Amino acid sequence: MRIALVADIHSNYFAFEAVLKDIDNREIDKIFFLGDYVFGGYASNETVDLLMHCQNQSQKHLIISGNIDKLITPIEENADWIYPVNKQIYNELGIKRISFLKSLPENILIEEEGISIYLCHNPSEIEVFTLVDSLRREHNIPNMRGLVEISDDMKSDVCIFGHYHLFMDEKVNGKRFICPSSVGMPFNGDPRAQYMILDICEGNISTSRQYVEYDKLKLIEGFDKKGYFEKYDNWSMNMITTILTAHNYIGTQDFRRQAHSGD
């Protein structure tokens, strides 16, 4: 059994498309999609359409929602803290795509070849990585103490999750924690689209990290065509800089100001 693990696309349709083409060449049996598909750039519509196409292609594929996808609810409730760009993206998604995203489960518990696997976007309020560097997160390390605490309550053999935009494959107390980095917005200093392949054979699991090149210039052109740079300049530049550098410039403005003031 070969399973592709895909997480955190964040509207990066070109990265998503490139990853799916790569998967098509690897004799994959099914795909697990681990959330955060939209509200990250100009191509939320195209990303959801491709995701729905994957679901229609094979009922073996499993799709769960992420925390960013759940912005739909506060947008519909007219929360005053929502970025204007996300309201625009919501309006452009349309009823069919929004209904699809709202229908996705938060988690799924399955069994593959005798191994119980829990799919979620984020396994716990306990951080699974120790934050060493907010900007260059490739320096961050697994939070082993936190993983031990989470493993004590785990009902499954394996927990597969997204959210952190970093790779992880750790064994703790007989449990396995697997995170396949991010397709659309890695934080580990490598700007290529990233995902994992999970191989299950005779009760044994192995993982391999996959890196896929894609045309980032098309992504920038898409932001420009949408007028995002003019209408949402700070948000757009943070998004594009993060995608191009694979360092997290989103929500780190205060951190960067502090670092600059210390120069």
C-alpha cells in the first residue's frame, strides 16, 4: 500500500497541480489530504476545483479540513477581525465550493493493513515542535515531551497531520507521528512543493519525503492579475515572500521589528 500525504496547499494551485502530476507517476494507491486548502492566495477557486476532482476520481482518497478552511464560519458571521482579502476570496468561492469545504470532516480514524491511523490537521493544542526560530523554522525540533504527552491518550497506532509546514516522522511510546510538510507554503527553507509517501507493507511503515519544482512566476503573476498587490499589499508581500523563501513571514511582523531594532 502506497499513500501520498498532502497538506497545507494554501491556495497555491500551481504547487498543488505539480504535486498531483508527480503522484500520478509514482503508482500511488490513495491520497490523504490533510487540510488548509484556501485563503492563502489568488487561486482558491482552482485549488478547490482540483480537490473536488480528486474526490470524484477515487473514493479511496480521504479529505479532511484544516483550521484555515474554518475561516468560512467567522466570515459568514461577519467577524470584524477577518482580513478583507479573505472576505473577497469567500465571495469568489461560490456556494458549491463553500458547501464542499464545510462538508469535510475534521478528522478520520481508519485502519490500513492492521494499522490504525488517525488523520487530523493538528493533533493537539500541545505544540509538536519546539519553537527555536519563528522565521527559519527548519531550526525547530520535535517537542518530544509534548509528543509523549499526546501519545499517552492516542487511540491509534499512527497520527498523520499537517498544520506545521515541516516534516516529521517520530516514534514515541510505540506511536508514530507523521507530518508531510506543506505543498503550497513550506517553512523549512526549501521553497519546492513538498509532500510525503507512506509505504505500508506487512505491518511495517516507512515514509519518504518528496520535493517537486513548479513555476512560482505564475503564482506571482496571479497575485498581480487579481490586483492583490495594490489592494492588500502587506498581506500579499508576506504571502509571496514566505512562498519564495520557505521562511515564515506571516504573522511575524512583530518578531521582525524586534530583530531589526536590535541591529
